[in-house]
Amino acid sequence: MSADNQTSVVEFILQGFSDDPQIRVLLSVLFLFLYLIGLAGNVLIVLLIILSPGLHTPMYFFLVNLAFLDLICTNTVLPKLMESLLVTVGTISYHGCLTQIFFLTWSLGAELLLLTVMAFDRYVAICQPLRYGTIMSWPLCTLLATAVWTITVANTSVHTGLMARLNFCGPNHMQHFLCEVPSLLLLSCSPTIVNNIMIIMADVYFGVVNFFCTMVSYGYIVASILRIRSSSGKHRAFSTCSSHLLVVTLYYSTVIYTYFLPASGASMENGKVVAVLYTAVSPALNPLIYSLRNKDVKAALQKVAPSSWLGKSVAT
């Protein structure tokens, strides 16, 4: 019996990707590589933007928030996943499972909201360029970022609190390599109608509403770009939002697949692969997408690297 007397299950058995020891070792190396890339890339993005006055703009302010969310997500999932791959049977404690749900739900929900805010920022930059400085003021940017973190903390607190009220007195073998609300609900022996209602409400708000707002923003952006006569002007305008659009496409496609399809059968197996995309691959790719496709970031990196890492003498 657990410490809070709410469940007879003290730990859950996590389902891995393979029982073959050699494959498990190869996967652990792969995930370690993705973890290190994501960790280094997002920390580098944060430090680069902080150290570069030329990047102290709303766009990069929101990018710093995105990097922090990616760090939360990857540190919530990958260390435990790599540990599970290196042992015979991967397990996670009841309280550890709830903790993972809290931080994973928090980071995923906040990233969806933040991508919507970033789409609005790109809309103002391209469609209202002369009013950009007035509209995207620092008080508004701070308010938007604070709202993103506050709303998602409240949301994940509700979901985690509702999960903590459920009883888990039967099977403890989770059909996933991590603790997520849909997969954990399948193991509950308590009524989950309230949880399901809250999931639907969250899906509608974080998924449908934010996706609609993002698409509306990009609808106006595309229409504005098409009205530009010169090809160089079109290319320059599109380059300012192409990285964000690529991240939006990757992120929404994976999260919607996980939280909108029934959590059973083949979808659970496919869901493990999809979960890898938004918990490991996406946090590793985001810094690369925003740096390799962004001239400002590459220019700032060239300026900061010599003075910060190689010394002023080398820089001169």
C-alpha cells in the first residue's frame, strides 16, 4: 500500500522497445545522443540570446522560453528512459509517475500555447511591420509569457490532482515507456469519467483552439507574403517564419496523434514512437532548426564564440 493509502500499487512496470539486449544498448546510446544534443543545444540557445544584445527582441525572448520548455521535457523523460533500457525490467514508482506526468503535461501544454504566441509575434512582424514595436512591447511579451506558464501550471495541477485521486489496485504493467495521462488511466480501477472530461476540455483548448489560432495567423502571413511583389522580399519575409512553421508542423502532428487517437491497440505501439519524436527528437531539433535557418543567430554565435570561449585575444 502506498504512503497516502490511495492505491495498492507502489510502482509501475514500463514497457520498453525491445527485449533484445543488443537493441536495448543501441537504443540507450541513441537516446543518450539525443539527450546530450537537446541539452547542449537548448542551453546554448539560452546563453547565446542572453549574451547577444542584438537578439534581445520579442522573437528571441519567446525562443528562450521554448528552450526552457524543451529542457524540462527532455529531462523529465530521457534519463528515466535510458535507465529503463539498461536494466532487465524498467520500473517507476507511483509518486515518480505522478511527478513525470506533472512536468510532461506542463511542458507539452506550455509549448502548444507558446507556439501560438510565437505565431502571433510573426503575424505582427510580417503583417503589421510598422506597428511591431508598439504592439509587441516588452510589457505585453512579459504578460504573454507569464500567462503561458501560469495557465499550464494550473492545467497540469488539475490533471495530476485528479490522477492522484484514482485507485490502482490491479495490473501495473504500463503499455508505454513513460507515464502519460492516457496510458495511466487504462490501469485505474476507479471511475475515470471526470478525468476524461477534463482531458477533452484540455484537448479542445490546447489542441483545437490553439491550432486554429496558429493557422489563422499563418493564413494572414501567407496572404501578406503573396502580396509582396519582389521575389527577394517574399524570400526575406518567409525566412522570418519558416523555422517556426517547421517546429509547429512537427510538434502538432505528434501531440495530436498521441492525445486525440484512442489509447489502445496499435495506436499505443505507434504512440511510443510518436512520443519519442516530441520528447527526444523535437527538443534536439528545435535549436538546430532555429540556428541553422537563422542568419541573426549564426551571426551572434560568430560574435559571441570568440570572446566568450576562445578569449579576447583570439577574437582580435
